[in-house]
Amino acid sequence: MTQTTRPEPGRPAQIRDGETAEQHAAFEARIARGEKIEAGDWMPAEYRRQLIRMISQHAHSEVVGMLPEGEWISRAPSLKRKTLLMAKVQDVAGHGQYLYHAAEPLGATREVMLAALLSRRAKYSSIFNYPTHTWADVGMIGWLVDGAAIKNQTMLAGCSYGPYSRAMVRICSEETFHHKQGKEMIVLYAQGTPEQRAMAQEALNRWWWPSLMMLGPHDADSPNSGVLAKWGVKLKSNDAVRQEYLDEHVPELLEAGLTIPDPDLFRGEDGHWHHGPIDWTEFWAVIKGEQGLGETRLGARQAAHDEGAWVREAMQAYADRERRPAQAAD
Ligand code: FAQ
């Protein structure tokens, strides 16, 4: 859809063939005034490309994100926990829908986006390639993963692209419920029997570092951040969001009586919590599917896609019939 052109000297790389500096200036003035950009408005090709990349990857993350917790629906320890988890997983399916809808008017069809996921050309969040070993992982995903997602998405709710921003408002309000149910569960286990305490601590040991990684590489290693910040999509950097996540979650986890598995963690004189070095080798290996459950997750998505073929065919047949001009009864 977009063409990569060699930038002329003095011409910003984001101005593509067929676009003018005046169009860019008018577009950036709209963003500076706090206006939302809607799907039918003029936008730079690079803004469109970045939004499709980011929103489709976000949608894929929601869809793949149903798998680690979905595995536990049939093994939930009580009716209450089962109904909460079913509601959460259904919400997450809905989040995927809102997000695909936000990307579609930009020119990305659902078929193309799903094909990119299934052929491993599109990414989805690294966090969902980690396994869920015990029921406490379900609680820890709610507390940490939804907690990190909310920090990132509250920021994105203010982004310049209207459909994404509005989807984020609704998604964040639902995720706040997911976050609370996870935290409530882990706090209970952390104060429970020795077995429950051990289960909660082991889950924290597994999810702590991946939850820090899911907010993206350090700012110096984040190639997309510059243009996304310039055009009002990312209002905070990866490290700034990670800092907010840390400052909220570290005191709460400690208060729950849990030990954070980072010997270098400390609270600085600046009042902020600072973590030790993150293993970015693991992060990239997990994203590439060289480590973790990437193949298992995509295998499950492929199977669901294949098994759903008859539903897509039936819907297409219905849509075709509805589009046909009314025929005479005879
Ligand atoms: N995993 O230049 P940056 C959830 C890639 S939703 C995989 O910093 P950017 C709900 C990145 O794509 C969780 N890849 O990239 C839930 C780029 O590669 P590319 C998902 C990652 O876009 C909870 C490269 O690294 N949330 O959890 C990751 O400026 C519980 C360089 O990075 C969203 O998608 C990663 N973690 O910043 C569901 C939010 N991080 O594409 C179920 C929207 C980076 O150039 C249960 N997305 N990469 O080939 C964003 O805010 C941004 O895309 C970031 C990354 C912040 C994730």
C-alpha cells in the first residue's frame, strides 16, 4: 500500500511520493490542536502504516491472549472463579473485535490481518508465549499483565486516531475489572495456606520479568517510538509507561507479602522504583518463537481458524443473498 522512497535532502523521510509538506503541516496542526484523526481524513501513508501495524498486532494479542487463561476455564477451583474467568475471556475476544474494527477502515482487511498473524509475519505480545503452570498464573496474569496493559492503553486512549482512542476507553474499563479480579485472587492466596502462598510466589517469579518486557524495548532501542510520538499516537515512551507500572505494582506486591524476583530492585531518592537489567535476549527469542509457546499458540489459532471456515462460508453466503436484488416470486 505504501511506497518507500529515498528521502530528498532536507525532506523528512515520512513524506512519501504524492504527499506534500503542506499536507503534513496541516495534519500535524490538527494533532497539535488535539483533534482526532478519523479513518476518512487525509493522513500520511506512514501514519496509516504505523496504525495498521500497531492496532492489528494489538488485536492479535487479544485473540492469542485468550489462550493461556482459556486453558483454565475447565479447571477453575470454584463456580465463582469459573464464571469470572469465562467473563474475562469473552471480554478479551470482544477486545480483539473492537481492535480489528479500528484497523479495517484504514484499508487492512480482516483476512489480510489474520493471514499475517497465521503466517508469522505479524507480531503479537510476547507475554502470551509464556505457559500457565498453575491456577495462580490466572490471577497473576490479571494483576500483572492486565495491570501493564492498562498503563499502556490508558495512554493510548488519548491517541490521535479516533477509532483506536475510543476502543481503548472501553477496553480499559473492562480490563480494570480483569485487573481487580486477578489482584483480589493473589492477595487472598498470599495470605492463605503455605501451599497457596507458595503458588502465588511461584506465579510471581514466572510473570514478573515477562510483564516488564511486554511494555516494549527500552526507548533507545524502540525504532517506532519517534514517529508515533511525533504524530500523537504514543503520548508516553515505553520506559515511561514501564516506570508507571513499576511504581504502582511494586508497593502493592510487597504489601501483599510477596517477594519480587529482582535482587537489584530499589526505590531511588527520586521516589521511583528502579528494576535490575532486563534479559532482552529472552524477549526477542520469545517474539521470534525460538523460546516459549509461540508455535503452540499459533497452532491453536490455526486450528480455530480452520474449524471456523464453515461459519465464514455461511456468513458470506448470507451476505451474498442479502446483496442480490429482490427477485420476482415467480
Ligand atoms: N511483544 O519500536 P517498538 C493485553 C516489537 S494487550 C511483541 O518499541 P512500538 C490484554 C514491536 O512490534 C497486550 N513484540 O514498537 C490482555 C516492534 O516490531 P515491528 C498488547 C513487541 O510499536 C491482558 C519492535 O518490537 N498491547 O495484554 C513487543 O513503538 C490479559 C520494536 O518495538 C498492545 O499491543 C512485545 N511485548 O511499541 C489480553 C498495545 N514490544 O512491529 C489477555 C498497543 C515491542 O516494528 C489477557 N501496542 N514489540 O516489527 C503498543 O503500545 C506498542 O506497539 C508497544 C511497542 C508498546 C507494545
